[in-house]
Amino acid sequence: MKISVDLTLSPLQDDYEIHVINFIKSLRDSKFTVLENPLSTQIFGEYHELMPFLTGQIHKSFEEQKICVLTMKVVKTDRSDYEPNF
């Protein structure tokens, strides 16, 4: 099953930028389709492949930070080709 995941990583510390950059780079280096905008990052793929990958990357990112919030939305469909029609 294809899924779309919207992620917003919010480190609650002074050096937040490097943690966000490193997290996004780890997503970019994957085999999955990754789209970015100023507020969040989306990643698209097969559920059984994408979710274990994300679990590992989130765990790694959390280990490198003191306090962090990750907001994640998961949609059961591949929305990577979405274009507004209005």
C-alpha cells in the first residue's frame, strides 16, 4: 500500500537548524520520493518499506537532540503528484 507522510521536525534548542538539516538530508539520501516546502517535508513510498525507514531516522535524530517535537501525518495514498486545480 502506498502512503504519503508529512513531517515537521521541531528541535527545542538553540542549535535547531543543524538537526533539521541533517534530518532532511537523511530523507533525501533514501530511495523514496521527498518533497520539501518551508513548513514541512513530505516523503512517499510503500508502507512496509517507508515506516521502518522513518522509525530509524526519527530514532537517530532524537538521539542527537535534548528535546524535540516531531509532527507526522500519514495519508493512505501516494500524493506525490498532487497539483492544485483551482
